[in-house]
Amino acid sequence: MPDSFVSWVLLAAIPVLLVVGGLSALHWSRYIGTLTRLHRSRSGPQAALAPSTVAWLELRGEQQYRRAYRRTWELVGVLALGLAVALAVG
């Protein structure tokens, strides 16, 4: 059982880091998947997709990129905050 406050903070940070890191990886994966679908729609044998479909894929790619970028910086922020608390207390 942890006996100091720093140990409790570090233990509490582990699930937060796992969740935020998992969300970040999920959004980057979705972004790459959207880019792949967009590339296939432009260069595949069915390159004559409706312009609305291509526009939707482009919009979806931008949304996924913004989410992935935001989640990545949230992960960095959580890491920095945890490190700052650990250094300040310990």
C-alpha cells in the first residue's frame, strides 16, 4: 500500500494516462483510415465517386485529425501535470 501522497498521485495517473493515450491512438487510427479511404476513392477503379462522398471523406479526415491532435496534447498535458505534482510534492 502506498504511504506517501506522491505514490497515490502516480497511481491515480496511470488509468488517466491509459484512457487518454488509448483515445489518442484511436483517433489517429481513425484519421489514417479516413485518409486511406479517401486515397482509394480517388485512385481506385471506382474513382468516379460522387463529389459529396469525397467531400464527406475530406471533412471526416479533418475532424479526425483535430480530435487526434487534441487528444495527443491532452496526453502531454496529463504527463506534464503528473510530473509537476510529483516533483513539487516529492
